[in-house]
Amino acid sequence: MSGPGEEEYSDGAVRPYVITRGRSRPTRNTISVETLLVAVEPPRALPVSATREELALVRMCERLLSLVEAAAHLQLPVSLVKVLASDLVDSGQLSARSGIPQAALPDSQLLQEVLDGLRRLR
């Protein structure tokens, strides 16, 4: 059974738009599926209005976890967890760590030259 104002499907599941408070887009465009999430130290108390999903997300992010892994554990769509994670980063509950930007990755031509040079050393 859901709480007041939480619309349910016939199988008892809460509708996704209820979990995100009607939003379909995150407040941050920097969070992607490979973004790593971790709870801030020291932990902050969540507001009384926090959903079960937000509580679970903060709890599971006590250790470093990617957004897609969190979505799998919560059994929720990645897009929905992205909205939740974005809100929790905005409120200071979670910290988001993005991967290496594409511009910082080494050039593939340079890597090929290094590989060719190493092969010639044999």
C-alpha cells in the first residue's frame, strides 16, 4: 500500500512520476550512466519527505557505486534514478564523480605508435 498521494499500479507498484515528483529530467546534465555516486561524509539526515527510493539510494551509496548499478539494485529505470541522484547531489546527500572526459584520453594514434614501438623491441 502506498502513502497519501502515491498513485499505484494494479500490482501495488508506485508510478515512476510519483517517485520523481512529476519530473522526467534531472537538474544536472553532468550525471550519466557511468557516473560514480558516493554518500557524503559525515552523512546528512534526509528530510522527512524523502522517498523510500531516495533513502535506499543514499544507503547503498555508502560505498562507491555507479548510477547504472544503483538503478539495477533498486530495480528502477536508469532515467528515474538519474533524477533521484541529481536531486540528492543538489541537496548535498551524494557526491557525483564523473569518468575521464573524452578530451583527456590519449590519442589513439599515439597509443598505436607506442604499441608498434614496443613490438619492435622484441
